[in-house]
Amino acid sequence: MLFEPKYHPAVARDIAGFPQNIKDRIRKAIEDRLIPDPVRFGEPLRRSLSGLRKLRVGDYRVIYRIQGRAVVILKIGHRKEVYNKFART
């Protein structure tokens, strides 16, 4: 059974400056891996981000939370800065 994707409003700002090929890769990863099985393909986060999960897409990360049958995508960014930026917002 597929999960329903829900996007936090800030996600649009997160990906606004990404090149089109990166946007396409992230969209495809969300559709092909995250929506069908978010538990299998995502990894749980620890410490201050406990309760959230991440999906690796090359050097980019999709931070999300599973709520019932929905996957709430909270942040998308480069692995170098996504966790620090998420902790500040």
C-alpha cells in the first residue's frame, strides 16, 4: 500500500536553487522509494532529530516523518548543511 506524500511549505524554498537534474533525481527517489516503503528505504535519525528519518539521494538528503499512512517531507538539502539548517528552523 502506498503512502501519501505531504510537503512542508518550506520544501519549495529548499529546492528552489537546485539544478533541474537534481530536482528530478529527488522527485524520482521520493516516488520510487519513499512513497512505496518509507521504513525500508529511510534511516532513522538520532539525537536532537530523533523521531525523524532520512532518505539518501546522492549528496542530498530528504528528511521526513511518518504519520499514519502519510509521509511528511520536512526538509530537503545537501548533506553538508541540511541537518544544521533543520535544527535552526
